[in-house]
Amino acid sequence: MKGNIFAKIIVYAFLILGLVVFITPFIYMVMTTFIGDAYSLPRPNEVFTAVPNLDNYETVWNKNNFFRYFMNSLLVAGVATVGSVFLGALTAYSFVRFTFPGKELLFRVFLFTMMIPLVLAIVPQFTVIKNLGLVNTYWGLWLLYIGGGVVGSTFFLRGFFETVPKELEESILMDGGGNWTIFRRIYLPLSKPALGTMAIFAFSGTWDEYFVALTIIKDEAMRTLPIALMMFQGKYASNWSWIFAASIIAILPVIIIYIVFQKKFVQSGHTDGAVKG
Amino acid sequence: MLPKVKNESDHNQQPVMTPKQKEPKKPKPSKFMKGLKQWMQVFPFLFLGLTGASVFVIYPLIKGIVMSFQDYNIMPGAESPFVGLENYAKAFSDPAFRYAVRNTFLNTVVTVPINWFLGLFFAVLINIQFVKYKITFRTLYYLPIITSWIVVAFLFRYLFADGDNGLINYLLVQVGIIEEPISWLQNQWTAMIVIWLFHIWKTVGWTVVIYLAALQGIPKELYEAASIDGANGLKAFRFVTIPMLGPITAFVIINLVMGAFNIFPQVYFITNGGPMGQTEVLQSMIYKQAFNNFNFGYSSALGVMMGLTIFLITLTQQKKLGKQRFM
């Protein structure tokens, strides 16, 4: 019994040590935002004794069109998320429910593109958008986010669609429903957790996306939050309180969504297959 | 009333679902007609995704390979002459490329084992029966993963700031590990350490979550059987847990290697390759060659070489993925 308690203490000690390493930087960041007039690097003592207040958040929110960039990002990420989930579901459904010539080849091509770093594609992607006349439009961004992400989302959702029992389809077929009805009434509702997880991935991915947005969007008023953050940091390089107040506003939506939904998270289809070996 | 056309198409769907009825009642239609019919059925569902993938993934990748053999000029109407392997040859005489290759490999060699070990270690600890607040631990360990790269980069630059006031310097001096504050980002190797720590800190939560899921998937009966055989604690871990985690470990390691190899924002936002290009990695070099220096051909050649390397490294995993069932 004594050994057991000893083991418990050691295990918890390691777990809490890990927690300290992962969480302290966040706490230090939040504490920094409570300091007023931080025009140079604040001393750790100042940070530890800062009194919580929201002054810096208010200043940042009203500064440099920050509110506008926030709304831009919301629009960009929102549409990209809906589009990615819809397109991913549609394509995954095509692969799971249909047989057609060339399916295996197509599947392999899709698989192959996942192994190649997409940085190789970024220049041609840009020229495609340019030829479509969509530089400096959100359509250009959406097309790249949704079209460029379709392979990944297809693979993710495919794993879950495969677990949908085929017997369920028969009732729809008997009622005279077709492929669309099966998609809408069986595959989508039964895959809600997977679709939700996918939506969160898509949202946080596009919300944070920097490099594509930087190359496509030229107009200052149309910038998204990550670009605005970098500009903001360039402008107020040493005012860490403002920079972190802006940063926290920028990461808050994703963190809130994650914490609210994380119990419903599902693991990616890859792990499923891998566990079963 | 059922629309007749729909009914027919549903009927043709049957062979897919139930292999027993494979033979159609009508005289055998030609293979071509059958394929055409199948394509017509799947087309409304597939064509958007297929178009998206073709235009924004497959075409750009092929185009990227072609560009790597060109002196590519992005201006409309300007010529982009083919230059053979010149772009590739250029890389091998470019000192920046040597740094980028070295640093990319170093990042992989250093971070993958640490990341793997820490991920497994914490997952095993969280999974121990008596540990409470499992979900809380998992959520908090995962927090760095969902935080924006840019913000975490700001944070690391802040924590590792020069002088007494940087938190890391402050702590190290207080504890007495170092006497003088270190200028972390001004020196090649200390900057590399910051990048590695950044990479590990930001991504280890993923390994924890994946292993935790795998551990929870191990059937309880196996442990019960082991305990009947007199194996408990460490022995059960050695003879039940480790073998059961085999397949997932391959998956985790391949993903960690790919993640470490694809290191990019870690460097771009922390040091931007500095001091003097000594912390540059392949992806940041590829990006900058294209969008800062407009050397699109050279950038593509670097991308092709990197893609080939990743392809070879992950070959084993691909074979496994390729074996997956399609239906």
C-alpha cells in the first residue's frame, strides 16, 4: 500500500510538471497583457505582480482596424469551413459508396499528393488564381483553402463513412430515395461527430493561415487576422502587452470552440485503421 | 409513384453493395458502357472535389515539377526557357542550401525521438487507472497544438528574449545554471535550441492524444488475462501494452518525421533564418526563394528534391495506406 501511494505521487508529479511546462507560457502571456505602458521588455517581477485589467484589450481592439480584421477572418474561415466540410463529405461519399472505372487510380493519386509538401505547389497555385483573375479577392482564398484541402478532408471523412452500415441504405432505396437522399438522410446525420471534428480542423486551419493569405490578399482593408498580427507586431515591436492582448483576442475563438467541443472530438480515420493494423 | 429512372439507377447500384448479385439480368453490356454508367452516377458527387483537387493540388504539383526545369518567369507573355538541371545544380553550390538541408535533418533527428518519448510517456501516465481528471490533462496538453503558430512564435521570442528580463534567462540565472543572460536568437546554436524547443512544445500534444486513444483502445481482457498469469504493472506494460502499440507507433513516427521535415513556421516566425541564414530550413528557403527573390524555378527545384526525400522516407507507410480496402 505504501508503494502504491509513492507511485501515485511520482505519477502526479510528472503530470503536473508537464502541465507547468505547457501552461506557464500561456499564463505568463496573459499576465503580460495586464501591464500598462510596457514600452520595453517587462521585468518578470512586474509580470508576476500585474493586476488583472482589460485596458490593453480595449486599446488593441480599437486600434489599427483590429475589429475589421477580426471580422474578415471570421468571414474567410467561416465560408472556408462550410465549403471544406461540404466538399469533403461529397467527395468521400463518392469514394465510399460508388464503384467506377479509375477509382483506384484516382485514390492513389489523391494519396500521393498527401505525401508531397504543398510548398512545392504554392507558386503554381498562385498563378492559377492569378489567371482566374482572383488575386486580392476572398474567392481566391476560398478556392485555395477548399480546393487545396479537399484531399485531406476526403481521407479524413472516408474513414468514418465506411463505418456507416449498408443496411440503412436499403430502407431509403425501398422508399424510392436515391443517392442524394442516402447522402443527406444517412451519411451526413450518422457522421455528425466526424463532420464536426473536420469543421473544427478546417476552421482553426484557415483562421491561422498566413502564407497563402499573404500572397493572395494585397488590399490592406481585406487582410486577415494573422497578417494583421504580424503587421501589428512589426509596428509595436517592443510593446509586448499590446502584442499579446491582440494575440489572445486572435486565438480566443479557436480555443473556445476547442474546449466546448473537445469531448465530442473523434480521432482521425488514420488512427482507426492503424490501431486495427 | 417512384420515378422510373431513379429506380433503375438504384438497381444498378446493387452490385456495389452486394457482390452476390454481381451479374446483371440483361445480356452483358460492354465494359465501356458499364463504366460510363457508373461514372454518370458518381459524377454529380465527385466532380466538384475532382475539379478542386485537379486545379488546386494535382495541376500545381505537376506544374511545380515542370517549373523546376525552367528559368521561370511569372510575367505574362515573358518566356520561361527550359534550362535542364541547372536549378538543381545551383542548389549544390549554394551554401544556403547546405544550411537548410543540415538544419532540416537536424530538426528531424533531434525532435522526433524526444517528441515520441514525451508523447508516449505522458499518454501512459494519463492512462493509468488511478489518475483523475484525464480529460483535463489531455485538453491542457493539447492547448499548444490549437494555438496559432504566429502567437506561439511571439511567445517564444518573448520568453527567450535577450538580457535579464527574458523569462528563461531570468529563471536560469536565478537557479544558477547560467551566470550571464544568453542572447538566444543571436547565435546559431542557441537559436536552433529555441527552434527545437518550440517545435517540441507546440507539437507533443498531438502524440499524447494519439497514443492516449490507442491505449484506451487496448481491450481490458488482455490486461485481465495478463494479471491472471501473474503479470502486473511493468510486466503487463512490457508484454501487453508495447506489442499492442506497435502499429500505431509506426504511424506516429512517420507523422512526426513528416512534421519535423516540414518545419517552416517554426523558423520563419522565430529567427526568419537568421543569424545570417544559419538557421534556415528547406521550406523557409523554398518560400523565400519564390516570394522574396522571385526565383521560381530554383524554388521549385528545391521543392522537388524535398518532396522526393519525404516520399522515400514515408514509402513504408504509403505501402500500408495503399493496402487499405477501398470499399
